[in-house]
Amino acid sequence: MTEQRSTVSRRTLLRGTVTAGVAGAIASTARPVPAFAGPGRRVAVLGGGVAGLTAAHELAERGFEVTVYEKRAWGGKARSVPVPGSARDGRPELPGEHGFRFFPGFYRHVPDTMRRIPFPGNAGGVRDNLIGMTEMRLARADGADIRVPLGARAPVRLTPDTFRETVSGAITAATRMTNDEALFFANRLLVFNTSCDARRLGQWEYASWFDYVNGHARSHEFRALLSRALTSLLVAAKEGVASVRTIGTMGEQFLGNPLEVAADGPLDRVLNGPTNATWIDPWLAHLRSLGVRLELGSEVRGLEVRDRRIAAARINTPEGARTIEADYVVVALAAEQARTLWTTDVLEVWPQLQAMDRLVVDWMNGIQYYLRTPVDIVRGHAAFVDAPWALTSINQNQVWRRKLPEYGDGTVGDCLSVDISDWHTPGILYGKPAEQCSPEEIAREVWAQLRTHLNDGGEVLRDADLHSWFLDPGITWNAERGRNTNADPLLINTAGSWDARPEPHGPLENLFLAGDYVRTDIDLATMEGANESARRAVNALLDVAGSDAPRCPLFTLWRSPELEPMRQLDADRYASGLPNMFDVAP
């Protein structure tokens, strides 16, 4: 057997060394802060999702006095949601959620934070609650399912030929796709992977992924698998509107994760229990131990501007309206909430924030089915390729440390957590899109679409096994209008949206922005993007404050070092108005 070696650039090695040093410095200087920090160190964090809690964590470790104001619930979209009235005989309520989540191995910022959150019995803190999945399933309505094994693979030295051969070979081996279409798709990935930064931002940011892969001219199999299913399952994006830069960058990470020596872990990871129990609640406890004050039920109503600074923030609380003052303000709200704060006074100083009105949000919410017996679907995530509502799922009892019979009334054996990614296409039962269906209709429709994909070779999902279901409470049905509203939409990366996304700091001296809409390296509405944006906001705040505290470590996404010479050549070609060397007509 010949020995295979992975190539690591000197720059990558040095970057890892510096990051480790910074992280160590932070750990050594972390300390609880006094009840009232010194002058110029008070920070108000507006929003208690992943971005807001990350900002509070990083600031508290650096000696700032931090108060976090949150309207609804800690953890935002990442939290667990107890099912009301489901507890019996001393057991906790059944755990529901906004939608299932997973932690790809190329996520680096979130796991870094998790390691600094203590958890009983875990040497690596909350990070040790992540476990790797072994396979992915693409379920088909006609029974021609695809199971993709996941896990460590031997490193491959990438050249253009090995890149195309490896990708196209994997596609043809696992699907019914023709060799020609598989080669075409592999070559489109190669074009992006060998594109320079200038082309990625100047050309691919403004082209849609669907057009880039020539989806209109491709087979149904190609569109279903390589355009729609993979984007909804792996990227949580819409293939028809997302940019080539967004989808291509994520594709680069998913292809590189098994080869990447700097990856944090396996390609697909999930928590080994409900999010609150395994992550959010320990995080809140740790923040309190660092001196962070957490105020729930606080709705931000406005910002007051004076002398190019935020002089105060107005909030509503259960006790009434309040005005809060701080030396620095971090707005860590979702994009659609943050932009309601950009009044004329704010925009007069920071006019670029007006562009946020062009950012698009859409719906991607979950429903959980509680089953009396465990189901064997796949050891990982499943995508239901032919489902009109673009469904994806994971059955959770197989991966949770505390099993489902320990919740609710004790008779639930599994939880099939399903994400609905398309709320605008008619379903198969009622002929209506999800946004026009009552909660009961949504539950029946999704169940029917799942059964269509899973029961073709036997009755995997049986009506008699269905104990109950729980729809994301962010979805509210209005019977008179015959429509739903959604309190938790998701930012959708559209072609050209980078121009509308702000930096974490601008002309307002003491205002900083954290959220997955802020410009980040990962460039996607994810927990990782929220965490990275918070770190960037904190670093900017430290600069303004003149602090000598260590800056938050930032991790860059992986790129194949073997393809770097071609990216350098592409920089010259792009500057000369020429296409990428591999970008040839199909």
C-alpha cells in the first residue's frame, strides 16, 4: 500500500498556530466581572440568539459589563421549545424545536465557543455533546433511494483531472445520473473552486446557482438531486435565487471537509440531546457566572442618536417602557427586526444601512412527529427529493443520550424532526401551499409526503404509531385570512445580496451589528455565521474602546492548496476580462 500525504501550506499552519495562541490567551485571562464595571465598559446587547449570546460571552471574558435584552426566548432559532402540556408523572415536557440543526465539520467558530462552556462530565465542554453521523439518505417517491456514507476518507491530492474524476465518479456510482451530466456538474464545481476572489465577488455573487448549473436544460434527475435536494439539505438555501458564490463556497467546504486537516470534526454532526439541555442552558449558566445579566421579556423599540452615537435604547418590558443607556450597543437581532430600528436619525449617520431593505427572508420551519416506536430511516439526515414541500428530517432517539421515553407521558419512542423548506408550492393532499394550510393540514400533508417516500418498500411510518405532532410555534394560523404568519423567517442569500449586507461597525461610533445577515466569511444564514459576526462585532468594539484584550479568533474557510496556482492564474484572466480556464460551453 502506498503512503498518501496531505499537503498543508505554511500559511495554513501558521494561521492555526496563531489561532491556538489567541484562544489560549483568552482562556488564561477570562474572569468574572464585578457587578458594575469601570467607566466606559458597559455594553447593552440587544437580542439573545446565538449572535447575542456569543457577543456577551466574548465581551464578558474580556472584562466588560454586559446586559443582554431578549424579547421571547434565549437561543433564538437554535433553542428547544417544550411542548406545552405534554409532561406527565414528573417527566419533562416533550422537546420541540424551530427545526433540526446540524454542525458541519467545517464549522469552527461555534465549536470554539462550545469548548468554553462547561458541561458535567465533558472535558471539552458542550463541544463534546456533538456526535458524528454516518450516512445521508436521499429518499425518492419511486423507491430509488440513495444512501451516501459519511466519515473520514483518505486524502486525495487534487488536480483538475482528479477533481472531476472523483466528483463525477461519486455521483454516477450513487445515482441514476448519466456520466455526461455528472461530469458537467463536476466541472462546474471545478470552475468555482479555481476562481479567484475577485471573480467570486465580482461575477459569481451576481449569478444564480440554478442558472450557473444550467438547471433549465438539465434532466429531472439532475435538478432534483444536485440542484434542489442538496441545497435544501446541506445549505438551507434556495437554489433558484442563491448566488453561485454562496452555494459554491458551501460546496467547496462539503467537498473539502473529509480532506481538511483543520476541520473541527466529521462532515455531519448533531447534538446528543435537546438543544437547550445540551447547549443553551449550560451557556446561560456560564454567562451568569461571568457576570452577564440576562433580561428576558425586553422588546427593543428604538434607538436614540446623539452626536453620532447611540445615546440610549428604548425597550418595553413586562413592567413597562424603559430607556437603557450603555457605553456600547450591540444590535444582535434578526435582519427583519434590526432594520426596523434604522430611523431617519440612524440612517443620516449610517446611510448604508438603508440597503438592508433589499435583504430577503423566507420560511424554513420545522414540525416534529412523536412516534410510539423508534423508526429506522437513516443514521443521519434524510432529504425527501420528490416532496413538493422540500422536506428534510432526522429521527432523534437514535442519537440522544436521554431517550424519548423519559419525556412526556413515557410512551414516545422516537421523534422524527422535519424541516419544511418550501411553503409556497401546493402539496399532494389539499392542493395548497403550506403557508395556506392550517396546522392540522400541515401535519397531515407532511406526514403524507413522508409516507410516499418511505413506505414504498414496506410500512415504515404507520398511522397507528403516531403519538402526536408539534409545529414550530413561530407559525401562527389566521383562519379568517386562510394564511399563516411566521415570527421566525430565515434570511435567504440571493444573488447580489452581499451589497446589502453591512459590516459589523460603521459611522455610528458605539453601535455594532451581530447577526447572520452581517458580512462574514461563511456568507450564509447559519449559527456559524451568527457566531462569526458576533466575534467581528466584538473585535471592532475592542478597537473603538482601545482595549488591549486579545481579539476574538476568526477562522477562514478551507480552500484546496493544490488548486491555488489556478486561482492565481484566474486572477489575471478575470482582470483581462477572460472567463475561468475551465468555464467552457456545455
